[in-house]
Amino acid sequence: MAPKLPAALKPRHLTLFRAALGRGQSAIDAYQSWRASEPLDAADEVVYRTMPLLVATADMAGIVDADTRRMRGVVKHVWLSNATRVRDVVAASAALRAAGIAALLIKGGALFARDESYMAKRMTGDYDLLVRRADARGAIEVLRQADFRSHGMRVELFQESDFDRDIHAVAMSRAGLARAIDLHWRALFWLDDESFTEALFATAETGTLLTHEVLIPGVAEHLAIAAMRPEPADQNEMVSRALEVVHVLQSKAGANVDWDRFRAIVTRYNGSLFAAQLLDVVAREMPALVPDGLVEQLLDYGPPGKSIEISIRAVPRAQRTQWQQFGAAFFAALRGRFKAPFRWWDWARLPGAAIAAFDTAIVQFPFWEDAILKRIWQQTASAAYPSRGSGVWFGQGFSIPENEGRWTDRQFAVLEMPVDDQMHDPVVVDLVVVPFLPPGMDNFRFVAYAGVGSVQQMAAGPTDAMPYRIALKAGIVGEGQRKIVIALRMLDCQRPSDIGHSIDPRLLGLFVKQVSINGVTMFTPAGAGP
């Protein structure tokens, strides 16, 4: 049967994947093609992580060249690096267990716990531990008390809202390594559904990692996490996860895969399109590992438009146009409304589903920005204030906390603030901010909406007093826990990496330093920590 999907791997990554599989002459030819196409000095992450498998293919063919000794040195380093990081995983698991926090070893680490021989065959950049969302803050504090430190994030400044945004894990280490473990509270960065985490714990198994018992996902769940993880735009991750799927299926556990359960998981959690593309990569090279027709079945889930979404997701996120960003969000939301194969009678549901998907993806729509700003405010205002935590809730559009505040990192950003029953609207909300003003920029324009009056447009420039102060009249909304919602839209946000200002890839707009309501401070950097 001719493939229904376009090839997900581009030629270079397909060559490396075939060479790493070690399957006879096909692997040898791919290995020789790779060696002839680029020098070893040009090796990147995907080459480094697959080096043990590439060397195994060279050994199978009896190939020796001037770089063979260097490559064998990398292989030794891979095993040593994997083994060294195990100490931190074991220490972290023990500390969490002692605190009554369950932790699940996922991804590459779970493969090593199934079959220890893979520790010498593939490189894991870090070990991934998953905890429940409700345990995330406590788990971080337990690890900090056990002398683990985070890298690249001030986790001690995290507020509850930071665990409910697009951050899904923090890197931590005790042995001085840059990234020994990633502590996750979501197994997949795009899937914010606590029932998935509960399902992983409910079906977990016990594995052994260098004589230490660890909790790992069931086989179907392990495969589902790997298959739903990458987009085609991330070619390195596609190769890594495709190899992980192959290795799980080739292990002893692979003989007992419950494929019906796998299909139920990826369809329930809106991952069938991702899983179909990943399994297609495997099935093209090793068809015996993937049940006949499974890729096609997974493609049947969801409405029309999959080919458009596939083409969009082949473009790296940072390179997508705003229309492509909207398209990816729209089609993902549309897929989420169909949990069974799309049939002819579903066409009647399609218009309503498309309207709901548009509303979900509206933050990415490239026109009607002021109307969209008001709609985002309405969406947030109509939702209940999050039950976890208190104080200012930095929802969508904000980056991680820093010593003196936090940046917006999207075109749109939203703040929520709880208020007591004695407060009556309208109230005055004061924001103390610093706009991103690189050299040569005359001013930074932005607009705000707080539920009272119309959208307000403002501009701050180098001649204005800094930090810049904004006063907004705001309405009080909500039943039960009443709150104030502030929606912001940045007109001149930029990525420092795009303009040569720094290596920071975030889309910077306003740096929020303080938030007050009627003169009462609700947020300052000093009050951001636990």
C-alpha cells in the first residue's frame, strides 16, 4: 500500500536513522553515505546521541577509518554519561519517595530500566521524572532540600501559575552536570490534562536501573509518550523517538504490546496525528514492528485538514508565519473535538466544531487585534479563578520569573488577580513595567483592556521615566472567587536573538515589576517566591 503520509524525515535524518537501525546492507549503505556527506567535526546532537548505534553498524560491516578511534571514544563517553546521571536519578527518586511523592521514570530512562544494554547504545541528555501536577511545587522543594539545583530557571520564584502554563518541566542536578534530570509535571509539553498523568501512574510497572528499582510506564503508555512527543519540524527528536519506539518493540516487553490500548490513549488525548507520523517513520523501515493498517487508522481520527496541518508542522515553530501559527492552533483544536474516526455524518458537526476551534485559536489570528484582545479578556473573565495558589496569576503570555519581575513573551498576555467581597468596581490597577527598548528603537507600543471602557493604546520611549507606570480602570468579574483580569497586546515585541541584541530567543515585550490594586501591592519580585 502506498503511504498516505508524506515522509516525515528529511534525507539527512533518514540516512542517520537507517544507519542507526543496523539492519544489514541498508544500514551499511546509509552509514557510508553519512560518512561521505559530512566530516565528523560537523557532528551535531543527533549524531552524538546515535553514535553507539552508528559505530555498531560500522563494526558489523568491518569499516575502519581515521575517525574510528574518536567515535569509539564517544561511545565510551555515552555509557559513562548515562551511568553517571543514574546517581542523581536514584537520589532524586529516593528523596521524593521519602516525602511521599510518587515519581515515574519516562522516555529514555524507562527504556534503560526495561533493558540495561541500551545504556551503551544510545545517549540520553537527561533522565525524565514525572510527578503529579499537584505535587510539582512540593517535589521541587524536596529536591532543593536534597541539594539539587535548577539550571536556567529560578524555581524558588515559581508561583502556582507557572505550573499551569507552557512550562512542563525543570532541569535539576546534584552532581554538577548541566542537566541530570528533568522534573516533569506533564509528560508531554503540549498536553495539559491531569487524567493522562493519572493513567500513567495507574498502569505503571517496576523496572530496574543499575540494580535500583524504579517506576516506569506500561508498554503501551511508554510507546504513546514517545509517539506523541515530536513534530516533523524537530527532526532530531523524530529520530530519537523513532529509535526509542523501535528499541521498546525489540525488547522483551515489545512482544506484549496492547495496541488497542495504545490506539485508545493517542486518540483520547488528541495525539493520533503525531503518533501516525512517528509510527509511519518506523513502519517504512521496519514494517513488521507496526501492525498493518494502524497508521491509516490513526489518520482516520479527526476531521479534514490533516494534510494542511502536517505541512504546517513541518515548519520549525520559530519560522512559522502568523497564519501558520493560527493554522496549527486551529487544526489542533478542531482535532480535539473528534474522538472517533471521522465519518460522513460528522460533516453536520463540522461547522460548530470549527467555530469552537476558531475561538480556541483566536489568540493566533493575524487580524482584528483589538477585538481579539477583548475576546481573550472575555474568555479569561468567564473562567473560574484557578483554585491553586493566590495573588497575581500570570497566565498566558508570560515567561518564567526573574529576580526583578517577569517578561511577557507573546503578542498577547493576561494577568488575573483575586479580590475580596468588600471591593467594588471599578478599581484602579497600577502596573509598573519596563518595555523592551533595544538601541535605535524610538518607543514601544502596547494596548491594554481591563473590562471597563475601550481598549487603551500606550507608548513608552527612552525619554520616559523608567520604570513606566500604567494606571487602568478595571472591572471585577467572576462568581465565587471574584477577580480582576488585565489583557495586554504588544505591538512592538521582538526577539533579542533576531536583532543581534543577545542570544535570548523569547519574544520580549513588557517586563512587569509590580502590580497594585487601589494602591495595595499585589505583586513584587520580593513576594514572588514561596
